Amino acid sequence: MERNKVEELLLLNASKLPPEGLQMIRERLLNMEDFTLAQIVFSQLKDPTLALILSIVIGYWGADRFYIGDMGIGLGKLLTCGGAWIWYVIDIFLIMDAAKKKNLETLLIQLR
């Protein structure tokens, strides 16, 4: 794939990915041939800001974790009422990084 297209994709989606994973993704994208595949993959990334909003508003029921794809943790929060509010409060501070890491995992799997 062309270098300028790769840089454009990364620039547009940098807020959805952890900074330490950008170089690894850049290398994989440069070795890809199909630009449309990369666009489709990037369009499926979860927005960390939306995850934070969900965490604040209805994170008590695990909606934030369900949104980013952590079904087990989401179910745990749902069944324990946010871990007696403790898990709920902790996730407000951690959900954005968790969403970015989950996006990185998803992206690396799809770019194999």
C-alpha cells in the first residue's frame, strides 16, 4: 500500500489506538496490497470516547465492556451491579485504554 495512504489512515484513527502499536500497524499496512480492506478494518474500530460516555452513564450494568467486546467482564459487571460500584468507578478511569487495546488486538488479527 502507498505510504501516504497508510499515514492518512493512521492519522485519522490514531485516537482509537494505543501509541505503542502504531509502528507495528504501519509496517503491516505497508506490506498490504488492498487499500479498501484497510478502510473496512479501520471503520470497525470502537471509539474510546463513546466507551467512556457509556461507562459513565450505564457502565454500572457493564454496557461499556459489552461495547468494546469484553463479554466476560461485561457480564461480571452486570451480575454484580458494577462490582458493588467499585468496578464501575475503576472502569471510568480505565475504559479508554481498554478500548484502544481491544482495537489494537482486533486490527492485528484482521491484518494478518
